[in-house]
Amino acid sequence: MDVLYFAWVRERIGLPKERVESSAATVMDLVHELSAREDRYALAFSDLTALRVAVDQQLSDFDAPLAGVREIAFFPPMTGG
């Protein structure tokens, strides 16, 4: 699946997107896998209350299943103004 990173998440990880092979069952499982890779991932995912996730371009929760998913995006909450 493609994993996309936006705003400060992208800055901390150092990539706008990457292709990930994973056996993760949920978004949270994927977050744990990514966090275990390197410190930069652990830092980016250290406070999940400051992150939102979209699964196949639909705003979702971290307990969302990943079966058949093609794209996951992580980004900070957005505000209007």
C-alpha cells in the first residue's frame, strides 16, 4: 500500500510517501510497525492525538481495518480560517 505523509509528519519522516508491504490488520498496527523502524518514525507517531488518518481518501480511525486498502495518509488536524 502507499503511505502518504503531510505537513510536519512529512518533515519528521523525511518522505512525502512510500510504498509499504505490511501484514498489519489495522491502522494502529501499521503505526506500530512504522514506529519500530527508526527514531524519525517513532517521533512522527509519538502523539497520535495530534494526527489524523485517511484510508483510501476517507477520514478514518486508527482502529480501521487495512484489508484491501491501497492508500493510507497521515496528517495533522486542519483548521479553517
